Amino acid sequence: MRSNVTITNTTLADNFASEVGGAVYALSQDQSRISVMQIVNVNFTNNVANSTGGALEVRSKSPQAFESS
């Protein structure tokens, strides 16, 4: 099953996670699934995680590509 996630034109602010990914946490454990995450024109402000990924944490066994503009 393929999953796509798109977050656009928003602000993610003042979020807290006790472990990882204060605002967004994405996990893909299966390499055979091709997942696409697009984050476009999103403002991350004052997000906190106690471990890693204060604003964004992405964990995947598949290769990742990131682009910022």
C-alpha cells in the first residue's frame, strides 16, 4: 500500500512530543512501500521534542530526498 502525505500553507506552532517529532513524526518500516511526503509553504515555530526532531522527525528504511525552497 502506498501512502502520500501533503502538508501545505499552514503553521505548526507550539507543539510538544515527549519523545520524537514535536510537530510531525513520520515512520515507514517497509522498504517495499513507496511513500511521498510533501511539505510546502509550512512555518514550523516553537516545536519541541525531548529526544530528536523538534519540528519534524522522518524515519524510513527507504532512501529519502529533501528539497527546501
